[in-house]
Amino acid sequence: MKTLKFKTNIKCTGCVAKVTPFLNDEKGIEKWDVDIFNPEKILSVETDGINPDKIIEAIEKAGFKAEKTS
């Protein structure tokens, strides 16, 4: 299991609620969390090997932006 991190523009609990069904529907995501109190709004995703691009796609489908961090 590895953890991927993304900078996002998910800034409130309402935004988290909007992305929840998109991230929960992605196969390969075990657990995820957005730190809305971090200035970079970091999304952490625990995964068994999903392609980071699939996570970014899911975020974009929900109407937000995400960028993989190192």
C-alpha cells in the first residue's frame, strides 16, 4: 500500500462532499482524506497501485483541480 499526495482546490466540507462519490467509486483507492486546513489543500490517497492520473480524472469530473506532489 502506498500513499499518493495531491495539491487541490478542495477548500471546504461541502467540496469534500462533492468529490466523495467520485473518489469512492474509483477501484484501487483504499482510503482518502483532504486536509482542508493546509494552505495547499492536500489530498492523501492510500492505494494498491492506482494510476495517479485516474485520481486526477476523478477530481476533475467532480469539478475540482488536482496536481500530484512529489
